[in-house]
Amino acid sequence: MSAMKGWAFALVVIFSVLLSWSIPRGESERAFLSFSSHEPLVRVVYLASADEGQDFFMEMTDSVATNIGYDFYHDTCPEAETIVRSMMAQIYSQHKNVSAQLLRLFFHDCFIQGCDASVLLDHSNGNKNHSIEKQAVPNKTLKGFDKIDQIKEVLENVCPAVVSCADILALATRDGVVLAGGPFYPLVTGRRDSARSYYDEAMAEIPKPDDNITQTLHLFSLRGFTDRETVSLLGGHNIGKIGCEFIQSRLHNFRGTGKPDPTVSPSFFNEMRVFCEDNGNKKSSQGSPMAAPTAGMSEKPAGRGMPYFQQLSSSVSSGAGFDTHYYQSLLRGRGLLFADQQLMANERTARLVRAYASDD
Ligand SMILES: *[C@@H]1O[C@H](CO)[C@@H](O)[C@H](O)[C@H]1NC(C)=O
Ligand SMILES: *[C@@H]1O[C@H](CO)[C@@H](O)[C@H](O)[C@H]1NC(C)=O
Ligand SMILES: *[C@@H]1O[C@H](CO)[C@@H](O)[C@H](O)[C@H]1NC(C)=O
Ligand SMILES: *[C@@H]1O[C@H](CO)[C@@H](O)[C@H](O)[C@H]1NC(C)=O
């Protein structure tokens, strides 16, 4: 099987799951069934959507989702998807990093109360202490808000107040994945935007970069995800960069111990040190793919980031963004985040990593 095909597998799983978060139960089953003829893995997702965790999630989102379907804006804003696609092509030609930024932003949006654009809100709207998700998920590491605003502005001129921000984010992320060399996947639209931001949920329930495998699997299972889907979703780390602040905490103060992460091999330790410490005062903040390691993280952005594609030794070639190199690097003990490398610490997830790594 080619690397690309393997990635299509993983991504169809990822996005089937993501879109299921904001769709009423009956609709999502139809969406999954429409994929299942060609993708064995998707049947796994389909089954997962029938389990307790997912049911619970569907109940929570039913009230905001109505009439979701393919080409939802066919009558109300027929050019919507074309506009998003051409805007993304334009943005991507100048900012190749937009794909990773949006993939991460979309994940953060969907993980908390469904894909409802609540991560984009600037107002708390009655939320207890007026805190918003943007602040909770250390907003300095989430990027791409300006790109969504840019697309929204163009759409507002063409069809005012029709296309939801949640759909813009979902479509723009998909188009960004395609532009970065990933597969196309069909998307249903018709998501409604949330009027509420969920600060507390975002603080407590977004997986953290230094979570161990037990914690990571637990947080994903609360959203109805199986181990396989969790390993697939972490595969989003195939593109983008991780901020050196997260690497530095593994080098010096792992989980608040004041000591290095004992699981990092000496050679990889040195490599990370060279990459992130040889010039610590350069400025240009880089995102990590997950939340900050601690709730009260207050350090300045370290200013540098380690790209995921550099985590293999230079003797191993890694091609386009969307291939198997993320999983291969885990087999070599070179996961950039503790949470990444922890996928090898559990026999079930390690088996899945080996399967994805050899999928080319
Ligand atoms: C994204 O790419 C653009 C252009 O290549 C660059 O100017 C910008 O600093 C990058 N942003 C980040 C966060 O890396
Ligand atoms: C908001 O409330 C939560 C608890 O309900 C608390 O943990 C958090 O620190 C508060 N945020 C601010 C900015 O006060
Ligand atoms: C990030 O949060 C800070 C304070 O918490 C706020 O001043 C700033 O406007 C926020 N930035 C974005 C893009 O939300
Ligand atoms: C994972 O972390 C939690 C919380 O710190 C801890 O209770 C648990 O024992 C850890 N599990 C493993 C396998 O290390």
C-alpha cells in the first residue's frame, strides 16, 4: 500500500470522526456509511459511533445541529465552497504553514463541545467568569484566526450571514490538507456556530503534551474515540512545528520535576538541545500541536520551533508532509512531545504505530 493511501486511511478516520462531532446521530451514520464501501478502517469508526461515549456526545450537540448534508449551501450560497478553496490556495501560496495551523485550530475547536467555532469567539457570553477558549488553550500557540477572518470577510460580501464560521474552519482545514499534499475527503456542511465559549472544558479536557499514554487514551475515550482513532488523530503531527518551550521542558523541567525527561535517549537529547538552545533569544513564536504543558504556563514563547519533519535522522528521507514519518520517528524513540513518544509505551497503541509506520 502506498504512503498516500495509508494517509488517506488515517485521515478519513480523523475527519469522519471530526465531522461526526457536530452532526445529529442519524445523519452521522449516513455519512459514515457513505465512506464504508471503500475503507475498512472507517467501519471501525462507524461502530465507534454507536457506542456509549459517542452517543453522549451526540446528545450534547443535537440541539445546535440541523439539516447537515453535502453541499448545504447549494441554494443559499452556491459559491461558498469554491470561494473557500480559492482563498486557501491564495493564502497557502504565501503561507505554507497555514495547513498545520488550521489543522490544529480545527482540532481544538472540535475537541471541546464539537466543531462549533467556539474556539474563535472573543466574548464569553454569560460563561461564569468571562474566560474564553482562546485564552484557555494558550492562545499564543493557536494560529490561523486571521486566515479564517479573511475568508469570512469575502464570504460575507457574497452571501451575508449565511455560511457559519464552523463550516469555514472545517472547509478551509480540508482544503489546507489537500494543498499540503494530503488527500481530499468529502465534507458535510451546515454546522451552526456556538454562541458560548468553553473555557473550563478547554482547560481540563484538551490533551496535554506531557500526558502519559493512560491520560491521553482517557481524554480521547471521553470523546468516544478508540485507541486506533487516537493513534490516527495524533498522526496530525505529521505536519507543522513544535515550539521549543515544550522541548525545553523535556530537557530541564519535565512535569515539574526540575529534571530532564528520563525517557529521552542521550543522542536525541543532544539533538534537541542543539536545535532549541543554541540561540534561545530569537523571536518568532511557534505553535505546539497541543495545549500548553501546564495550566498556568507563563513563559515567553521560546521563539523557535522544531519541525516535525526533522525528527528523523538525516539519513532517513522524508518526503511530503503527509506520509508515515511521524510513526517512523516514534519507532526510533524520536517523538518530539512526551505524549507522542508515549504511543510506544502501551502494547496496543505501539502495535498500531508499527502498522501505520510500515504502511508504504
Ligand atoms: C508562516 O509562513 C510565513 C511565510 O512563509 C512566515 O512569514 C510566518 O512567520 C510563518 N508563521 C509561523 C508562525 O511560522
Ligand atoms: C475561571 O473559572 C475557573 C473555575 O471555574 C478557574 O479555574 C479559572 O482560573 C477562572 N479563570 C479566570 C481567568 O479567572
Ligand atoms: C490572548 O489572550 C490575551 C490575554 O489572555 C489577550 O489579551 C489576547 O487578545 C488574546 N489573543 C487572541 C488572539 O485571542
Ligand atoms: C500517568 O499519569 C497519571 C497522572 O499523573 C498517573 O496517576 C499514572 O500512574 C500514570 N500512568 C503511567 C502508566 O505512568
